[in-house]
Amino acid sequence: MPTISEFYGVLIRMYWNDHAPPHFHAIYAEFEAHYAIETLELLRGELPRRAHALVLEWAAQHREELREDWQLCEARQMPKKIEPLR
């Protein structure tokens, strides 16, 4: 599973040919959560409150790039790296 971004200890990953709806995985320490790209809705899992807020802020800034990476993963191609949250 490629890591497409990393910031403040949060890893953002996507699986190749993952199930719908389009989403990404956020990992922070022992926590993992899945977020819908279109709505940024938490689909599964959990993160600590601060990490969750950072992920939402980052994803809102990079939604188009997340859509593009999802399409690359569906085609079993390497997704592009996305700038971290600063």
C-alpha cells in the first residue's frame, strides 16, 4: 500500500484496486481510519481528535489530487505523492 503523504506522524495511504467508495487510509500510531474522498466522511476506524482534525484539513486542501491518486490506484498504477500539511 503506497504512502502518498506524511505529516505530524500521520501516514496517508491508498490501496491498489481498493473497494468503493473512493477513500484513503490515515494511520496514526496504533489508530487507522478510512475517509471518503468526496465528502471527507469518516467511513471506518478512528483517530485521536487532533490527528482527525489534521487529516480533514489536509484532505480538504488536496481533494483533487486524492481523486487523481484514486484513479491511478484503480488502474494499478503508482499514485503520486501529495504535499504534507504545513
